[in-house]
Amino acid sequence: MTAPRKIIHCDCDCFYASIEMRDNPELKGKPIAVGGSPERRGVVATCNYEAREFGIHSAMASATARHRCPDLIIIKPDMEKYRIASQQIHQVFQNYTSLIEPLSLDEAFLDVSASTQFQGSATRIAEAIRAEVKEKVNITISAGIAPNKFLAKIASDWNKPDGQFVITPSQIEEFVSQLPVKKLHGVGKVTAGKMKRLGISTCNDLRKLDSEQLRQYFGSFGERLQQLSLGIDNRPVQTERIRKSLSVENTYVTDLPTLESCLQELPNLYQQLTHRLEKIDGEYQIKKQFIKIKFHDFVRTTVETLSDCTDLENYTTLCEQGFARGDRPVRLLGMGVRLLPKKMASDQDKRELEVEPGNDAVEQLNLRLEQVPEEY
């Protein structure tokens, strides 16, 4: 039997805002947000905890954020500065493992299963990483430690900010059984609402449904839900991140009032998209094209079609279909493609990503709990 994996999920605390407060100490203790201007329909990329006390959060319109907190300081993003800080943080990660899966500039999964540092204790490795980042980059990060990526990501949010939380193999059963289903990866508002109507609020409630019931209620996603409700996630940490889509979008200072005005914006978006695709040429193949529309009342819609290229006529048709769903002024317009890596994962990797419903899932969990290191 192989020992359970030791996965650490590292997540910087309000990353952009932390960098700004680091570089300008006068901002500490004041509500700040990093994002676009309220006058130009900007949105909040992130904010510090003082701002969050006013109900401000990422993706909120900057105008709404300023309305909730008139003293809110909104800072224009400096992406180059954030990238430099992210590189410094990843250099710290490299001191402890080479198995790093970056999710964004401010978070990553680390597999430290084979590490011999600190006698192989993932808990102490996470503590060392957090201390080193604080010393070298002068910001704080939170960490989650668990036998798989699903649980590690949940754990990293448990003691934020500047904390960590550990879920050992022997604790999985108790921890997951009481976990709210809204915490499960892939459960959005629609699925959560359906679960609520079915009387499902925790993973323990999900476990009461058999495979057939889960398929009936949630389709193919039901099999994945069954595994997650048991705390099972066999996905490996992938050092090369697989991109699933690529897109560009613009938020307009003045609404695009008609379909014709939206269509006039497509060539500019198309040029931006083509430029971005050139950077990954040869690595991926296109499988779908899509158009994203956000109307002036913030209602969103996405229309897509099967395609192996970026055909402008397809985008025109998709835009026409999407606009017809709302038939009102548009504040945001975007276009993109769904991607498939040209180098597919090996059969072994694909099997690890597949779901094994029913009693097999329970057996896998029991096997992973058989061998627990003295210090996890």
C-alpha cells in the first residue's frame, strides 16, 4: 500500500491589496481595493479585510464598492509588480518541492509527499513556507494541508488570514461528513439551490443518495459529487498547468445600445484574441468558440459552438444569438475559445481523473486511511 499524498495549498491573503499595503504603509488599517475606476465602470479585483467589513468583494462594480464605503481607496492594478512578487513566492516554493501546480499569481498546490525536510512533516513545511514568504516578500499567506487537492484547498480558507489548517487522513471522515455541500468544487448557485430543495445541506446528506439517484438529480456530475462527499480526489499535482479556455473582454464606459454597435466591436476583440492565441500556438487545439455578454442590468449570457478555429463569422452569429436573449444595452462584451491540449495525458493520468462511483469509492477511502505517518 502506498502512503497518502501530502498536498499543501498556499493562498496569499488579499494578494494585490497586500502588495499595495506593503509598498505604502500609510494604507494599512484603511479600506482599500485594487481595481478599475468607478467612473469607468471598473470592477474590484481584490480588497483588504477592512474593505470586506463593508461587504465589498472581488468582481463587485467599483461604483457599488465606493457607495458601500465612501472612504474606500481604489488603486489601479500594477500587474508587473504583482508578477514579480509571485515569482519571489514561487522561488520559496521551489526550496521545498519541485512538484508545484500554479493556479494563479497568488495560489498554488504543492506536493511534498516525497520531501525529507522537517522529517517529512507537511505541517511543518507549510509553516516554514509561510514564514519564509513573510520574511522575503513581506506579505502573508494561508495554507491548507491534506491528502488531496480538494481538501487542501478547502483547508487553506479555514484559518485565513495568515494561518493554516491540517486535515490528516484519519480526520477525513469526520471533517467531510459535516462539510456544507456549497464548499464542494463545481457546486454553484444553481446546483446549491437544487440541493437545498432536495434537503441536501452537508456531504453526509449526499452520502445517503445512491449512484442512480445522484445521476438522476445531477447528471454526470453526480458521480463526482459522490467521490467528493467521501473526501476522495485522485487528481495529481500537475507541474504544467492545462489551460481550458482563452478569452478577451471589454467593459465599455458607455453601453453598447444595439446589436449593430456590438457587432462593430467584434473585429477589435478578434484582434486581441488572435494576439493572445499566438503565445500558445502549437500547444492546444480549439474545440469551441464562445461569446460572452453582460447586459446593462448585469445579467450575463454565454453562447458557444463547436469549432476548430477562430472564425469571425461564427462570432458574429454567436453575438446575434446572445444579444437576442436580452435585447437591451450591453456593458461588457467578450469572445474566446475552449481548448484541448495537443499532448493528452497518459492513460494512467486519465484514469486518476475518472470517477469510480459506488462501493469502490468507499474502498479507496479506506485504503488511503490505512497508512498514516506519525507526523503529517
